[in-house]
Amino acid sequence: QLVESGGGLVQAGGSLRLSCLVSGGSIANIDIMRWFRQVPGGPRDRVASAISDGSTDYRDFAKGRFSISRDNAKNMVYLQMNNLKPEDTAVYYCNSLHWGTNTWGQGTQVTVSS
């Protein structure tokens, strides 16, 4: 089970840190932890990935502004978002991918005002 928190309303240029608590097993054993986002009527877009080997990957729009991290000891995954823009407004979802199985959280709303 994945439970996100940390969303909210922030002004453009501000920062938020999203958290994802993973239960039901150690995230150290999960192949990939990811953050996605979705706007109404749009597809669910991948934002960033954190691989079990310690590597990370970002979509172009997230590079230089967002940072994904895994805390295996706490079973937490974070998404630090800096210099937020109105176009970052979306519901953000935590995702785990392990042995081909996707698991999703319920999402947390991020709203960036101009």
C-alpha cells in the first residue's frame, strides 16, 4: 500500500516536498519507485524514478527542479519540488513497479498559483 502526503497550495517559485509511505514490505526490495502526475482529462505522466540500485531518472520538465529520493530505513519515497510553476498543478501519484506489477497511491493534489 502506498500513501502520499505533502500536497497543497503554493505560489509560483515556491517549494513542496511530497512523501510516500510504503507498507506491506521493504522498499529496498522494490525495483523502481516512481512519481507520476495527472491533470483532469490528461494522461498520467511519469515525473521521476528511483531505481533500487540508487540511480534516478527525470522527465525533462523535472530536471533541475525536482529531486526524488528513497529512504529504505523508513520505507519512504520523497519528491522535493522547487521553483514550482503553475503548469506543475496536478494530482501527484506515488507508484511502485516490482516484477511487472504496478501499485498506486491515492494521489495528492498540488496547486501552484501564479
